[in-house]
Amino acid sequence: MATVRSTLPPSLPPPSPSSPPAHTLAATSRHRKPLTTTAAGQAALQPSEAAALLTAAARARDIHLGRALQGHLLRTGSLLETDAVVANSLLTLYSKCSAVAAARSVFDGMPVGLRDLVSWTAMASCLSRNGAEAEALRLFGETLEEGLLPNAFTLCAATQACFASELFHLAGGAVLGLVFKLGFWGTDVSVGCALIDMFAKNGDLVAMRRVFDGLFERTVVVWTLLITRYAQSGYSDEAVELFLDMLENGFQPDQYTLSSMLSACTELGSFRLGQQLHSLALRLGLESDSCVSCGLVDMYAKSHNGQSLHNAREVFNRMPKHNVMAWTALLSGYVQRGSQDNQVMILFCKMLNEGIRPNHITYSSMLKACANLGDQDSGRQIHTHCVKSNLADLNVVGNALVSMYAESGSIEEARHAFDQLYEKNMVSFSGNLDGDGRSNTYQDYQIERMELGISTFTFGSLISAAASVGMLTKGQRLHALSLKAGFGSDRAIGNSLVSMYSRCGYLVDACQVFDEMNDHNVISWTSMISGLAKHGYAARALELFHDMIAAGVKPNDVTYIAVLSACSHAGLVKEGKEHFRMMQKHHGLIPRMEHYACMVDLLGRSGLVEDALDFINEMPCQVDALVWKTLLGACKTHNNMDIGEIAANHVIQLEPQDPAPYVLLSNLYAEAGLWDQVARIRSLMRDKNLMKEKGLSWMHVDNTIHEFRAGDTSHPQAEEIYTKLETLIREIKVMGYVPDTSVVLHDMSDELKELCLLQHSEKIAVAFGLISCTSATKPIRIFKNLRVCVDCHSALKYVSKATGREIILRDSNRFHRMKDGECSCGEYW
């Protein structure tokens, strides 16, 4: 297969403090009664009494009771120095409470002769569970040197210490060898589970399966663990097959099994399997379990099948108690629908009224809803409360903030949010990553040491955030740093880079990253197909889709959005209809609203507006505002007022606070010269306090964002820019450019209309680009928050021919590569 690149031309309340769990308080009140200051309370405890009390405190995870008991024992005798059972009970208590320093103090205070295998095991287990894996392995080695023979618990602690990748490669094989040597391979379930976890966390799923297959006895816990690890590793198909094997072998799933299976079927997008799991949960009496209920809400909310969101609400309403996971799953489902963001805000307020504290995923979803609504005010409020909750620094929230501000047209705030996210993650890389490079040696050292805890997720989040703002320079630097950090072969980072380069207008670089990736998953293929489509290479995008199928990768619903968009951008009506049919017949994917919108867009762009309306009327589900807005846009393009009025009325009925249908309908009336109707629509907008979104264009020059609005004179070089622009317009008029005054939807003279056209933000931006970017071989790159108008599209094509410069414009819909008077869109946009 030829490489991709080779085929291209050269007022939320502040968070309340968390309170201790009720069971801990209850346990504390029960067990503290004997520890009074009476004479009887000062009597020495018998070893059996002390061990029993410490064991009870350990079960309750009550460290306060444990410390009180330790103080009592120290005051009333020497049991901690003479009785191994009592000392080990206290050590185990501190271990279970993750009190590493206290556990270490008890262990070190035990006489050497008193320490037995339980002591060493409890201490090693405490260390391995609390981030001191290397110390746990060192202690495990000392246990062997003491001549003590490890038992199953000791081996579990040593195996758990090897979860960390570095220690897995260093000592994992030795621990596995001891498991074989001591006869625990296949004979002990707890050791088997620990080994399964060790291999799963280090990506060796083959070895993980061998451990499972080698077990002589399998319990529900083991089956559930393996199913969960397959699902978490992205192998949901294997998880489903294993679940079926589990049922065939006569095992009854518990709430944890069903929770993992619901996650797997959500990942697969299998609505029917989800319904069967729901039925099974009802038969087993597990629907009321919080984990299962949350899984069901999430599964239904993320499904795009008919009444699935209604089903999610029904499960949610039946829950005896709502937690943050259930609320977040429901909110995320509404946000993913994209057309019910007002409902999301109402639900969010109900969540707060229930006293539920949002987490980072909740805030991320809410910021996405604000971006969809273009509601910067609510977005800023949520931003404030992310800060108050100490969650704004988390990558998932920071990324959502960047996207929210960028999609709302607040580019400077998006840049600021990105800079905060970037600096928070890269602060230890010293001084100035965009500066003179004086600290490169130290940066390399820090990266090699990886003391910062920078992960592939961190790089992926930052690269995605850079793409949202179009900050190519930062994205390239992150690319370089990820290579230095040893993440060059990481698939998730590769996927983020493909998307970033594509969204920033560097399609060749996106293709190169894709071609150099060793392993492509569905996200990789989808990102590349989408990038090719948005840059005007629809035929290559469809060819790549067929390569994906041939490679055995199953497309998902997002893949088909990219494929249908490619057909729409190129006017490939026949091919689009065929792919729409194939997604259902060959891949079992149920079309969601975005797919229907793509089909309406495909028909509408091609001038088949009546066919698009017929398609909508035949849809098997309730049509949302997205589909009607798509049809309304097509009516605006092709001046179909009759169908445009139908579409506009539907959008206004579904989303009365959205200014878009009013603006588009007003434009239709204006083009028809119906100025009284235009005045009526504008009056309605004033009465409803609806504002048209203002056009904004921006460029990155020397690490600075330069923003331009229509008629903008605030730029320091405004006089020079307008002088250059007037010169350009005179030149291209000689070449044949005729201003399209029909774009100006105001009742005024043609002369004034031409003046309005001259002041459009993208024209101002290209004039500035010609002044500031003097290299003849360097393209002028412009970003715009709205769709480019017909006149600016025509003018910029002429400018590219007159100046010999390539102009790359990213509008809200796609990329326009203009060179020598031609555009990559082929006049489909």
C-alpha cells in the first residue's frame, strides 16, 4: 500500500469539605469505650484481647483507634516487643490504613527475633501499595536472606511491587520464577490474580491469559478480573467472549462482572448486548447496585439508538441514591448528543441541589456543553469553580477549557488556558521552551529521568489542546519532547499528532506521522481519514477507508462521520448513500443524528434540497435541531426560501435561544429583497436578546496571536494593513475579481456594500499575513470561527494568484488551500 503522504501534492456553591465515612465513625465509637481513663481502662490487655481489638480496627480502617490502642499497649506493658501476633496485628492495621511511616516504625521497633514471615509480608505489602515498590522488593529480598520461605501473601506483595514498568522488567521474571519454584503456579488463586494484574498493567495480555489458563481453580473473582483487564486494555471483543465462556462454565456473574461488561459493550457500541446485560442484571437482582446502575446509565446515555437516552433517565430515576458517577454519566450522554445542551445545564443544577460534588469528568462535560452552546458566561463560571475545587490543573479539565474558549471565539482566553496547562506540565523543563535553548541539557536529563511523572496521557492532552487553538509551534515542540521522553512509538501520542498537524493545516506532516506509526487502531485511521476529507482530498480519504477495512480494523460511528463528510465535501452523492447503507448492513452500526446530518448536508450541498427534506421526513427517529440547521444552511446556499422557512421554524421550536436560525432565515429574506421580513426577524432577535455570533479571524506570527474582526482598526499596524488591502483589491479587480455584494444583507447602496466587504476579517488577516510573512515559500495560515463567505473565498483565490502565495484558511467547516487562483474545496464548502 502506498503511503498516505506519497499520494498528496508537494454560580456554583464552593465545594464542601469531605467528611469521614459513616462506618468509620461508627466503628470508632464502638471500640473506643474500653479505652477510658478509669482505673479499669489502664489495666493491661491480654494478648488475645489486644490482637482482637487491633484486627477489628484494621477491618474498619480506623487508624485513630489503632493509634489509641498502640498508646495503651505502650503504657500498660510490653506486648509489642514480646508478642509477635499483637505486633503483627498493629503492623497490619497501619498497612491497611496506608500509614507507611507508622507501619515502618512498628516494623523497625520489633526485635529481630520477633519478626516472622507475617511481619515481613505485611511491611512489604504496605510499601508496594503505597508507591514504594522498589523498597518493597528490597524488603522481599531481605526476607529471602533471612531464610524465610515466602507464602502466597508474600508473593502477592512482591508481584504487586512489579506493577511499575521499570520494576516489572527488572524483577518480574525473578518473582515469576519463584512462583514456579515454590509450587504456586496454577494452584493459588490469589497469586494467579496478582500475576494477571502484573502482566495486564504492563501490556502483556498473552502472558496474562496464560496465567488464567494455567489456574486449576477459577472463581468468579478471577473471571471478572480477566474480563475487566481485557476491557480496560481496549480488547472489548475478547472481554465479551470470555464472559460467554464464564456463563457456559456455570459461573454466575456478580455486580463487578456486570459493571465491567457494561463498560465493554459501551466501548463496542453494542446496544443489543447492553440490553441483554440489563435483562441479566434484573434477573440477578443487581440493577439497584450502584456500580451496575452507573454502568447502565453510561451505556444507554452513550448509545445513539432511538430511545436510549430515555432509557438512561429511567435507570437513573430508579436508582435509590445518585452518586457523582451516575450524574456524570447522564450529563455526558446529553452532551454527546450535542443538541440538548440546555437540558444539560438544568440537570447540572439539579445535581448541585442534591449536594453532589462534581468531579473532573463532570466539569469536562459541562465545559463541552458550554462550548456547544457558545455560552462563555456559564463557561467562565464553571472555570471559576474548577479553580475553587483544585481541578483546573488536571489535564482533562484544562483541555476542555482550551476547547471551550477556542470554540466560543475567545482565542486569547483559550491561549491563556493552554499556556497554564503547558506550564503546569512542563514547569520542571526549566526556563523558556520557546527561548534560546540554554537549558536543553537539563531538559534532556529531566526527561530521561522522568522524575516529573510525565505520561503519554499528558503529552496527548497537551497536543490536543494545542490543536484546539491552532498553536502549531507548541505542538511541534511537544512532538519533539515526546520523542526525547521515549514515547515515539506510543500509539495514543501518534493519534494526537495526526489530529494536531491536520487541524493546524499541516497535512503532509500528519500523513508522515501516520505512515511512521507501527500500529494503527480505529482512532488512527479515523483521524487520518477526517484530515484528508477536511483538506479536500475526498478520494484519498475514501481509498484510505478501504485500506482500513482491508487491514481488518472495524470502523466505528465516528469513522463513518468522517467518511460521509468526505463524500459531502466532494459532492459524491452516490458514494455517500452507499456508505450510509454499508454502515448498517455490513458493520451493524445504527446511524446517529450526526450521520443523518451528514446525509442531509451531502444532498443539500449538491443542490438536492427537496431530496434532503424527503430524507428527513423518512428518518426513523425524532429529528433534532442539528439536522434541521444543516438543511437550513443548504437552503441559504441555494436560495430555497420555502424549505428554509420550514427548517428554520423547526430549529426555533427545538432551540428557541439559538440565534443561528434567525440569522439564516433573515439572510434568505435579505437575498430575496424582503426587507420588511428582515426587519421582523431582527426585531424578534432583539426581543429575545439574541446576538449574532461575530466573525473572527486570527493568525499566529512569532508566537503571538493576532486577532481581526470586521472593520477592526485596533491592531497597531491597522493603517499599514488597510493600505495593503486596498492595493490588493485594486490588483485583483484588474484580474477579474467582482465583489459579490449579495453577501451584504443590508438595504444600502452597492458602494457601501463594497466597503463592508472590504472590511471582512479574513481579508484583513490576509493583508496582515502578506505584510508580516514575507517569505515567498511560506504559506499564509488563517483561522476563522465561522464559515468563510462567498466573496472572501473568491477574493482570497485571486490574491493567491496575484501574489504567488499559498493561502491556507481553516474555517468552521473545513480547510481551504488556495494556490494559483484555485481552492482545494472544489467549490464545495
